[in-house]
Amino acid sequence: MVDFHPPMGPYDSGFMDTGDGNRIYYEQLGNPEGKPALQVHGGPGSGANRKPTRVWDPERYRVIRYDQRGCGRSTPYAADPATDLSRNTTSHLIADMEQLRERLGIEKWLLNGGSWGSTLVLAYAERYPERVSEMIIPAVTTTRRSEIDWLYRGVGRMFPDAWERFRDGVPEADRDGDLLAAYARLMANPDRTVREKAAADWVAWEDAVISGEPNGVPGSYSARIDDDRLAFVRICAHYFSNGGFLEEGQLLRDAHKLAGIPGVLIHGRLDLGSPLQTAWELAKVWPDARLTIIEDSGHTGSEAMSQAVIDATNAFASP
């Protein structure tokens, strides 16, 4: 059994105008006088969890969570093909995080993010290390092109039938080229039927990759429906077809900038989509980080992974 904290809901919410046409939804949970901690969602494009969180001590933490550009309750919404994604890059997301920190009057905060969220918190911390107190990172990814190629091509060796369906979701002329760029073009098509078909093919592939996880959440990608699914897939295809808007290997190369920031890396040994190798490599170049390997977990977690996250939040709870 996981030793969850009591559920923590928001005590404050609002929108932040970024100054370039985007409005970012955010909310605060827990104790307004508690230790600041920022939860950064994955995807990209998943949007923040709307359920009360139970991994933070509500008496000791002031938790901030928010929807990144184009998804969740932030506007404009990426499900609309008319929404311009040219101002939706990793640099823009880092700037949004820093603007939010300043808006909320926070000097330093703990960063928590998994999957794509881990890439984003690492990128932010390497740019603003003086603003980060600690980091908790489950499902470690750095969104190198090599990692992207594994997720959308290499791991197809394990699921050749599902991968061929994913490949065949793009026009025949694009099947031997950049599949993700082809999906990005489909997701910008003005015909909603085209976008819905492409989004369904994309999430079916994502679900195939996590289908063997014994303690995770099978089908979690296809659980997104309607515009939430369209926004998620469009943003994913946009970021991953552009290498996460990062130089190849940038986050591992610059990990020395994290010196002095305590970190906990938590990764499932059964994670096929984001293999353990990346977390292992990061732990080697970030001496203040501790890697915990969860034997029964894949990418979507397990009770043991949830408990490891709670143990980390408890350990860092003191100011």
C-alpha cells in the first residue's frame, strides 16, 4: 500500500499573460506558507492533472501546477489548427516558468516533472540553477533525437504490427522519411477528420509501447478524447519533430550546471519508451543526484514508484 498524504486541492488559481498572445493557467495547492514546489506536466501537451494531489504533505508544501502553452486550460488551444505554434518552444516554456515564479513572488522552488516534464525541469534548472532548491524526477528523459528515434521507431522491433500501423498513418510518400514531421503536418490540417485520424493513430502507438507494463496504466494515451487528444498529439508532434528544440545531448552536456542542487531520479526498469539508460547517464554526470530504480515499473508507474516519489517529497519537505 502507498502511504499517500491527504488529498490537496487548489486554494488559488488564475491566468498569466505571457505578453505574446498566450495565457497560462496556474493554480496553487496546500499551505500558502509552505515550501514552494512546481509540478511540471509531461506530454508535451498533456496538461496538468486536475485531480487533487496526494504525494505532497499539505501542511508543509505550497505546490504550484500549471498548463503549458497550447494545452489544458491555457489559451490559445493547440487543438485548433489556426493556433500558431511558432511561439511554443522549449525556450518559451522556460521563460513561462520563470515569469510564473516572479509573479508568485517565489525566490527558489523545488522542481518536479516526469517524462517530458523531466526534460523541461532539467532545461529550466540548467538555465536558472540559482532558482532551484531540489529536483524530483520520475521517468527521466532528456528528449535527445536518439531517444525520440527509439520511441517512435526503434522500439517498433518489439511491436512490429503496431509500429507498421503507426507508420501507415501518414501518406505513403512520407513513410520512409520523418514520420513525426508528417504527423505534425497532418495535425495542422484544416480538416478535423484528418486530424482525428492522425491523433487516433498516434495514441494507439503510444498505448502499444506501454501495453506490457504489469503495474501501470494501459490505454492511458487513448483515454484522452476529443480536443484534449488533438492538442496533445499536435504539440507532441511539433516538439518531437524538432528534437525538443534542444541541441542534441544538451541536457547531459550541461548537467555540471546542476552542481549543488540535490536531486532524486526515479526510473522504472520496465520502461520501454524511455529506457533506463538515460537516467543512468544523467546520474553519472550529476553528482548531487541519487538514482532509484523501480523494478516493477514501466513508464506509467506503479505503487512502488508512487511511494518513491512520496519518500522524496517527504525528505525535501523542510525549508
